[in-house]
Amino acid sequence: MSEEEKKPEAETKTETAEAEVKSSPETSSAPASTTEVHVEEELLLPQDTLLSVGIHIGTRMKTKDMEPFIYRVRPDGLFVLDIKKTDERIRAASKFLSRFEPSKIAAVAARLYGREPARKFCEVTGAVPIVGRFIPGLFSNPLYPGRIEPSVVIVSDPKADVQAVKEAANIGIPVVALCSTDSDFSGVDLAIPTNNKGRRALAVIYWLLARQIMRERGELPPDGNPDLSIDDFEVKLTREEQM
């Protein structure tokens, strides 16, 4: 048996994720500009749509891991992400995720704004939602009766969903993470740079991921969209939650 045949499935899938990223076209370094982002090629959604929902808006903190994805810093101190690189990573992640059985994909979202997008993503793709509090041992404890065994995990925020990231990494499950400027890549195999805190931004990201995965699987034509809209993916807050 060759060394390649001996590799565990999770390790091979992780290498595939890395290959998807490397095969994505490189983004040229952006020149100084007064615009928010620098885009030369057609995006998965119109640039104005992505900017209007704040996909590119980061935080006032940045990590070394996220530096390559930052376009500039605004006068108010907020770091701005390069939406061209966000677009490239969505394409790469969708190709990677489309190779898994739908029921072996888990989407994790602890924070409120990520829960409904994750649920709707799972509804249209057949993935398994894990929303709200992540129970320790859900992936790693063989004695836990509710244990699940995904082949790949998507997390809405590697900080808020750190327990899921740690457990997945410890047992060799690849992790795809929505990462803002303050995220680090510990335990993350494939990062998608995006605003991972905004209600509308999360809806758009999860909708795009769902659409692209369905297109990659052949469940939608190359120009097709899911039956559910971006609005359907967005969390609807009660009056008490808005206060």
C-alpha cells in the first residue's frame, strides 16, 4: 500500500481544501484608492450588493493571519476586507464542501445573527445545523449519546465557536471558518474573510455558499439560485431582541 493510500480521509480532505485555495486566481495587490475595495473581475454578486450589506467591514483589530485579506484601514480605525479575496474563498470553499456527503457537513453558529443563516444553509444543502450553545464532547466524546461525526465543519466565527473548532481539529476534521479581521487560524483549514458579525452580511455569505455548493453538485444550473432568498436566510429579531 502506498503512502498516499495510507493517509486518513480527513487529512486528504484538508489537503484538498488547501489545493482549492492555491488553485484560486491570485488577487493583485490593491493600489491606494479612495474606494472601499478593488475589483477587476466579475463577482458572485454585484459589488454594490456586497458593499451595501457590509461584507467588507471588519473590526478595529487585526491578526497576522488576516493581514493578507485586509485592503485598507478607514479613518475611523475599522479594517476593510478585500471582497475579491472573499469571493475567491467562497468559490474555493464551495468546491471543497460539494465533495462531501451533505449529511456529513455540520454548520456551527453560537451567536444569534449566525443561527438562522446556518439553519437555512443546512435546509437547502442537507447539512446538519448546530446552533446555539455547542455542547462539549459533541464531536469528540464517544460516550455522549448525542454525539455526531461530521466529515467537515463550517463555523460562523472561530472565536464564538472555539469549542467546535478545537474538537474538530483534535480529531482531524477539516474546518471552514468565516473570519473577520480579528480572527486567527488556529484549528482552521480554510478561512473565508468576511464580516462575521453583521446580520445581513452573514445571510449573504451563507446564501452564497449554499448556492455555489448546489451549483457545484449540479443541483442548480450555473446561473440558478436556491428557492430561498437572501431575506429568508436573515435572522428576524423580536422587539425584545432589538432592544
